Amino acid sequence: MSDFKALIVSRTEGGVSPSWSTMSEADLMDGDVTVAVSHSTINYKDGLALTGRLPGMRLPLIPGIDFAGTVIQSTHPGFAEGDDVILNGWGCGERHHGGYAERARVKGDWLIKRPAAFSAAQAMAIGTAGYTAMLAILALEAHAITPDKGPVLVTGAAGGVGSVAIALLAKLGHHVIAATGRLNESDYLKQLGAAEILDRAELAKPARPLGKERWAGAIDVAGSTTLANVLSMTQYAGAVAATGLAQGLDLPASVAPFILRGITLAGIDSVMAPKAKRIEAWERLASDLDKDMLAAVSETRPLTDAPAIAPEILAGHVRGRIVLEI
């Protein structure tokens, strides 16, 4: 098939707008592997792209920072026709055409082979959010945050990163504290494995240099005042993995937790993470993630729903993960 359907964001008189287009493979960008895309997903960054609010986005562009599919053409030595593959990040859906289309052409170095443990739909139920959650857990483990050290806090708990992080941490034996502004989701979070629910309002006030030590580790998606409070209440020799900026880019914090309690702030980058780290994360997901729990945190929608979902995810109204069928 030389022609295919794509959801493309273009500049319009009123700003930007997503629309459906028929494209040919000649319209795809440079790359040495062409993939027939079967599934994608929607992340916060995809919501920004669909609404034209993603900084540095090139237009016109096919959004979609994730996709799963099957190789149909390759000159890359690591991939052959018929290989099942996953892509997360690398600027796709930002500066390079992404996964919201029936075809994608990318560099083979950006791809990994889909673990046999997951179907394409399951891989996208995990997506960048779940893969980021696993990278964060690997960072905590690298700093010796084991279940016997104390609780682990997860902020943005009902979102994509948070939902998968809670399920993984609980299965690994951690006492998980889930911080959320959606207390009506408490039953859902407890179903995932959260032992305690914390109202995110407790983390919204200006942070003290040091607060009461409440957790050994944390995974934070918010940044700003939330992250400052999380740091101030992390116990001695603890670690915090910062994965997002849903509340803001700023960090109104003190150096006190670092120099008086010896804690570590680990930054988590999922976009440009090296291939070896990606493979490690996906291998751990294959062994540690309960697939029944994965079904509980995800729903499947057609790609045609993506523009309508975008404002919902930006407003924080989406629970868990949404798989998009191409």
C-alpha cells in the first residue's frame, strides 16, 4: 500500500488544527525502517501536540510519540521485514512524523523489538508512560530504595505514569503512597496496589526547607511546588525520580534535603534514553508488570478519538492509559 491515512497537525488561520489526510510513503521523513503501525497511545505531550501547544513542534506534523507495528521495509542491519517493533520518543510526534498514521518511517536505532510477552496493544497500554515509570523504578533501585527502606510516594497517581508505577511498585513489595487530586479515584488506586492515599493539596503549599521524613523514595510527575515538598519530606539517604512537569518547570526548593539528609534527585529522560536502558526497562516490564493489572489501567479507543481526548488529558481528566487502534 503506497497511500495511507494519517492524522496531521497543520497551521491554520486560527492557529493549528488536526485533520485527516491521505499521504504516500514519499511524504514520510528520512529513515531506514518503514513500519506498518497497528497501535499508538496518547500521552500528555501528544495532547500538547494535538492542540498546538508543544514547544519546538514542527508543522505540518503527524503526532504520536509512541507506536507499535510490524516492519515492512528495512535497510537497517538490526531489523528485517516481519519484525514486531516498538518506538518511544526520539522526537517522533515532535520534530519527526510520529505514530498517528498507518505508516511510519524512522531510524532503526530508535526502535526496539517488541517483547514476546506483550501484544502490540499491550505494549501501547504501557507506552512512554509505563516505560518512564519503569525507568524511574530502575533509578530508585540504583540508589538502594528497596521495600525494607520505607514507603514510596507516587504523585499524579491516577495518570499514566502514576498508574503503572503503582502497579509495578506494589508487585515488587513496596508500601505505596498515592498522591492525587482526584480522591474519587481512591478505589482505583487501591486496586492497583496503593496502601495509602494522599490528597495532593498537602503537597501544594510552599515547601519548608525540611519537613517530617515520610518516604524513602518517590516518583514525581508534577515538578514545581509538589516536587519541592516531596524532596523536603524524603527520609535520610532517600531518592526521588523526577519524570514530569505537569505543575510547572520551576523548583522552589532548598538545598537542605541534599546536604543535610543526603538524598538524591534523579532526572528521568525517556525521549533520548540509550537503547540498552530501553531494552532493560522493557525486559523488566515483561517480567514485573501484571498483565491483568495492565488491563485494569487501560482502555482502547480508535485513533479518530485522539483530537477529542487531547484536552481531557491536558486537564488531568484521563485515568490510566488509552490505547489508540490505528
